[in-house]
Amino acid sequence: MVNATVKTIELADGRTITIETGKLAKQADGSVVVKMGETMLLATVVSAKEAKEDVDFMPVSVDYREKFSAAGRFPGGFLKREGRPSDDEILVARLVDRALRPLFPDDYHAETAVMISLISANKEEMPDALAGLAASAAISVSDVPFETPISEVRVARVNGEFIVNPTRSQMEEADLEIMVGASFDNIMMVEGEMQEVSEEVMLEAIKTAHNEIKKQCKAQEELAAELGVVKREYSHENNDEELREKVKAETYDACYEVAKKQIANKSERLEAFEAICDEFIEAYTEANAENEEIDLEQHIGLIKRYYHDVEKEAMRRMILDDGIRLDGRATNEIRPIWGEIDYLPGAHGSAIFTRGETQSLTSVTLGTKMDIKKIDNVTFQGNESFLLHYNFPPFCVGDPKTPRGTSRREIGHGNLALRGLKNMIPEDLPYVVRVVSDILESNGSSSMATVCAGTMGLMDAGVKMKKPVSGIAMGLITDKGSDKYAVLSDILGDEDHLGDMDFKVTGTVDGITATQMDIKVDGLSYEVLAQALQQAKEGRLHILGKMLEVIPEPRAEYKPNVPRIETIQIPKDMIGAVIGPGGKIIQAIQEETETVIVIEEKEDVGYVEISGAGLEPIEAAKARIKAITAIPEVGEVYTGKVKSVVSFGAFIEILPGKEALLHVSEMDWNRVESAEKFTKEGEMMEVKLIGVDEKTGKLKLSRKALLPKPEGYVERPPRGDRPPRRDNRNDDRRGGDRRNDRRGGDRRDFRPRRDND
């Protein structure tokens, strides 16, 4: 038995999280098992001993996978084994990556892989909230260089109270849900969705998360100290400080001048900056062509790296010192916006949203329950009726490539836009909705353009959104040597890269619906963050106003090419009758009426959704279903089909699946000697329902009740009122009751006497 080292963390509500190391996966550089309740994650890290040549970045990859065996389940599909990661697994990996990546040393370039596996699961506990802690703990117990431990927690607000790492049941009642990644001192990452909460509430949720994260970071430090962890030594960069200073001295002023020109066009600005670097390299190459003491090719690589830093510093100083942005805007100014709706005649709704050099062409498709997305994850199974897909083709940034499948970036950006919009979709909308955003140009915040175009497209489709939603991307640039900072509204792609924080906020006029933050600077105060969020609100409302100029409210009606949907309710016990044996009846209705019918049982009621191209086929299908589920009423007249004929009458189908007996005595006013001679199978006949047997529930029909009574017709008296055929028919000659004298009679009243005396 291996003795593992265990560290325990207690949450505010009394639940505990344990970190165990030394038992599993010992050939990895670091491995831990993080456990909360019945949920367990195995996290490992392996980092190459040396960096590859010509690598000047941190090649870290984070992978998160959920094992179906963790919950005692088989994977779906033909192969019955886990395959490529699901969208949800990719989203969890991205959250962990965003918090971890900035904390590897800038000069550490060894290829590093972090793997997190869900090995035991409980449906109530949400494992993604533990993934960041597990990954950081694995690095903390390894010799891989890392600046400081981090952790991630989820915070939800339920009935006004903040809960850390809530259960799935609690999440159903939450009006705010965010995931926060942080070190002991600094917030690193925030992502989540809300139901129109204020900026103040969101900041309070972040503070709640950070307080809990501090405990988890402290526990990792204590665990590493207990194990005596020593980080490895490395040397992955060869720098030339003299060359670095030369590059800065000879290119900084030129960079600053280009930045001050306020070139609005992205390509022209990029070419101007590249020309400075190319000119320096050309002059440096010419001056050192005969210098055998230096590796010219290596120096050119260093020059490009050093020039990148110079360019970034020049742009930052221009914004901080002169208040001038690259395209000439004020810090709180939004780029020009134009939009258009109904651009795609074949779509159910469409919109173009263009802000500066970022453009989204978005289409909306309204489908039926047959189009619903089924989710079959390890810990959650259900349906998704609102889908949003985001596409970022290479041509939108002038890249001469073709797409090779959906990237993790596209999944992440699409998920953010989806979270921004989904809470504003009405719950009673009968359609399954798919929004597709194709980014045709990109220079800053295409995910927020997707939110804006998505809102306009949904309104163009006639979806009665609760409120329209807009989105904005913000940036922050700080000066480490002073208290100077600049909050930038509607950032460019370049500003995203050179800033210390970028964050995206979506919302309505009344509050935030989703957010995503990446914070790259230490010691960011909540006061600065609050100011940035307030400036974001102002920009968001400005953008919303521009959108509403294009389409102020949803269309009153759906477009002609939208399938019409109606929902009716039927008794639960009639669902089987509508479906029929093997689905025979419902399939026939769909085929004959050219509709699509979906039946669901909710709260002991059957909900029948009927969709078709227009109202006529829907009404035809409704009539068929109502006929099947109708309850026959005494006194009603029906036109039925003779299903079978017997000697004493005919069985007639008065409603689909409901047959009733027409007795020979009710076929006509005149005596009918033979039912077989009176009618035949398949004949249509008008009849009246005259009664229902209280004991058996059998239905009684009459045809003669619909016919005029013949003149002079004499009613036969009821059977009970007729005189007996013979007065002594039932009398025993001895004065007794003959029926009771027989053995088939009432034996209790007939007991032979024995004379034993």
C-alpha cells in the first residue's frame, strides 16, 4: 500500500476538497487526485527537459476529458468508447489554459502538457469547478517552473446569496454564474453568464470567489513545501542586451511617429510598422555582412523579437501619455457602426453588423423539436433548443488558408455569444433556434459583433426576445511606474494584444447577461475594474442604440418560409392511441397531412407539437388527433364506418380507434331480421350515441333515432312492463318456485332433509 500525501481544504459551507499526491501516475513530472464528495479528477503535468530550437513562446497545451466509466455509463455511438473531446470538454480546457498560461516564466519554452481526467463523477457535483485547482496542484508538486499556484471556482447567486462551487440543482435556481481563476494576489480570468445583473453584483461575486481561491492557493503552497519541491533549472533563451538596446534606440521614435499618424486601416498600419523593422534589419545586415563574430541569422531573429517589444511599448506610451489611440479615437469612443437586416432571402432571419473593420453576417434558422440538440455528457444528459455557431474563416484577416475543422477558439467565442443571448430567448418559443455567425472581417471583438448581429437576426426572424442584447470589448493599459491607466472602449485587435486586460461584456438596458475577462497585470484594483465596467456599460448602450435604429422591434409575424408550429394538449392515457402500434397511426397522420408531429409527456399531460408549411396541413393534423382523443358524448351524432357485422348487430367506428354497437333493434323502426342483410362491412352510416354502459363502458348506438317515426307506429312496452306469457310459467305444481327447485337454482333455499329418527 502506497502512502499518499493528502491536503484538505474546507469550503465555507462545510464541504471539503482533498488534494492527494504520490499514489497515481508517478512517472509524470507531477500528478494529483482532487476529490470533492464522489467526484474525482486526476491531473498530470509533463514538461520536456529542453526547449526546441527557434521556439520563443510557451508551448503549453491543456486537455480535459471526462470518462463515461466515471459515472458508470457506456459511451454512445457504434464504437462505445470515448472519442474526440466534446465542446464542453474543450470549453473547460480553455478556462484552465487561460488561467495557467500567463504564470509560466516568460523565458521558459519547453513543451508542456497538462492533462485533467474525470475519473469519478456524481451528477450533483460539477467537476469543471475543480479542474483549475487540479491542474495547478499538479504543477505545484512538480519541478516545472511556475510563478505561483492558482485555482478556479464557480460562484452562483441563488436567492440573493452567493454560493461557491454550487451543485447542479442549485444552479437551476441561480441568476448569476461565473467561473473565476486567480492566484493568491490577483484575479486572472473571469467568465460567466447572468440574468441582467448590475456591475456591482458581478464585482461582489468576483470578490467572493477570490476569497475562496486564496485558501486553495495556500493549501497548494503548503503541500509543495511538505514534499520539498525544488523547481528545475533551465536556459531557453540566448539574449543580446546590447542588440536589444540598439533596436530600441534606433526604432522607438519611428514607431511612435507611425502610431501618432492614427492610421485607421489595419493593413496599412501593419505595413507601416513592418517597414520600420525591415529597414533596420536591412541596414544591420549590410553593416555586419563581413562580421564573422556574430551569427547574422540568429541576430535577425532576435531583432524581430526585440522590435515587437519596442512597437508595443511605443503604442502603450502614446495612449498613456498623449491619450491618442492607434486609429485616432478617444478612449471611450466607439468605431462607426452600420447594419442591415433581411439580407439573406432564404434564411428565416438574417443581419449584417459592421463595427469598424469587424463584420458579422448572421443567419437564423427556426426548426422543430426534431432539430433539437441532444446532450449526452458524463454528468449531464438533456436537450438544447438554442444553438449558436461561430465561424472564423482565414480570409477575414487576410490569411491565405482554408479551414480545417472547427477550432477551439471558434467554440470558445461562439459559447460566449450564446451565453450572452440565451437568457433573452422566451421560454414559450415553440421553435428550436440556430444562429450562425460568419465573421467576414475581423479587427477586434468578433464575438461581440456576433451578439449584436445575432440580436438583429433574431428580431428579423420574428423572435419576440425579452430584450435586445448588445456586446462590447474593452481594454485596459496601465503604467507600472505610476497610477496612470487608460480604459479603452471597443478595442482593436492590436490594442487587445498590447493591453494589460481585455474583457467583453454583453447585456440589455437593464443589466449584464454574460462576461469574459482576461487580466494580465498584477494588482488590478477593484476600483479600476469598476470604472472599466461602467465605461463598458456606456459603450454597450451606445451600440444598442445603433442596432435599434436598424430594427427597433421584432417583426410582428414570422416570414412565409418559416415552418408553422402549434401545440395542443391531450390526456396522458391517450398518447399511445395517437402513436398507434409501432407508430403506425402517427406516421400515417404525418404522411397524409405533410406535417411533423412530436409528442412529449410533461407533468402527466401529453404535449403534441405539430409543424408544417402553413396552417392548412396543421389544422388537418389537429383534426385527426382531436378525433382520436375525443371522448364520445351521449346525444352526439357521428358518421361512422361499419367495421364488422354479427348476427345481433354491427360494430361501427364512430371515432378513430373507438367502436360502438348498433344493435339490430336500433337499426330501423321496422323489425330487422338479419343484420347481415341490413348492412355490410365498410359501409358509412350516420348514427347517434344513445348510451354508455356504466359497468363495462360499452357504447350504444341508434340509427332509428335519426329517422322519422312511422305514422301509426305503436311503441313496444319496456321488457319489465310486459305481462308474462303464462301466469303459471314459474309456479311449481306444489306451489313452490320451479326455478329454485332445480339444482341450478338457489341452493341455499333448498336443503333436502334427512329423517334419521
